[in-house]
Amino acid sequence: MIVWNLFSRFALVSLLAFGGGAGISLIERTAVTEAGWIHEEDLGTAIALGQVTPGPVMVAATFVGYRAAGVLGALAATLGVFLAPWVMSTAVAWRLGGNRLPRWFAGFRQGAAAAAVGLLGVTCLSLGWQTVKGWPGALVVVTASILAISGKVRPFWILIGGAAVGAMFECWNF
Amino acid sequence: VVGLLLASIIRFARTSLDAPLAWTLAVVAFAAGTLLTVHAALIVVVAGALGVFLHCLGGRGVQREQGGRQ
């Protein structure tokens, strides 16, 4: 039952994850709030995994699936989150060839992408509220943001650096 | 992770929010998600439907420039 739940819920997430931004919010809502498969702190780990591994951040679904139901859960979540977009992309590419997508679809995408920015803000606020403690945490957030926006440091190294600084602060009892 | 998410928001906003109405939609989505705890899926669908509606009205509502984004 949980395996089917993972597959169906992540399939729904994938269908609404326009631009990738809404996906994280949808995963949070599904996995943390509704199903309770993982805690908010674990979501941070899932997103980190999605950032440091090659490919889209949606591979966080694999982590959630594994935490919820082991290897079978990881397979179900991964299949759910990638199957529908793959089928749709193949169908659209096959049907439309070099033609442009319908105008109404562009409108939908623009509206959904705008909402995705707002929803990413919700996730960021929620995750920050749970995990960022005091000024050292805030300092790490600001530094990581600046480094990520500059594009000169890879997310993997930002996460490693953040973890190292966090461990250091913890040892010094900040 | 929060810092990376923040950076993603800024990058995503730069590319996606290119008209005042798009900014409004993002702010309303944020408010609906935090204050009213509306389901994220519903927010995305409603925002998408609004985008379709605005496109049908004239195509210059959410996005200033049309084309090259598909």
C-alpha cells in the first residue's frame, strides 16, 4: 500500500512540478505534512542529495521513498516522479515534432512558474524555521546564498562547507 | 540547503518573473502557502489556469515578451 502511495503521490508531484521549483514544495507538502514519511530536517537532507547528485533536484524523491519503505519505496518514488514527465515528453516530441507548443500551454507554464517561486519561498521559510538556529546558522545561509548566486562554487562544495562550519559551531557551542 | 534554496528562488525569480502580474502571482502563492496553508498542488493549478486565462485575453498579462521560452 505504501509503495503504491509513494508511486501515485510522486507521480502527481511530477505532473505539477513546473520548472522544478514547485516540486520541492510539493514534496515537502506530500512527504512531511500529509504522509509524514520524513521530518522537516530530513527534507533538508533529501534536497541536499538532490543538489549534490547529477540530474534534477527531484531525485530527492528517491531519498524520501527509501526512508518511507526501503529499496522498494525508493524505486516506486523514483518511477513515480520520472515516469509521467518522460511519457509526456516523448508523446509531445512525437506528436508535435518541430512545431511550437500551443499558446495556452505557454500561459499555463508562466502562471505555474510564478506560483512556483512563491511556493519555493514557503518551503525555504518552513525549512529555515526548523533548521536555522541563531546567528551562526543565518550567517551560513547568507554565505551559501551569495556563493550559489555567484555561480563560482558548486552546490556540492557549498553543502560540504556548510556542514563543516555547522560542525565547528556545534563544537564551540555557539 | 536553505541558502541554496534561497539562491534558487532568486535565480528562478529572475527568469520567471518578468512582469508585475507574475510577481503578484508569486506573492499571492507565497501568502496562500504560508498564511492560508493552501495545498501547493492547488496553488500551481490555479496559477496555471490564471496564466491560460490571461494568455487568452491578450497574451501580455503574465509575460511581457512571448516566444523563446518553450
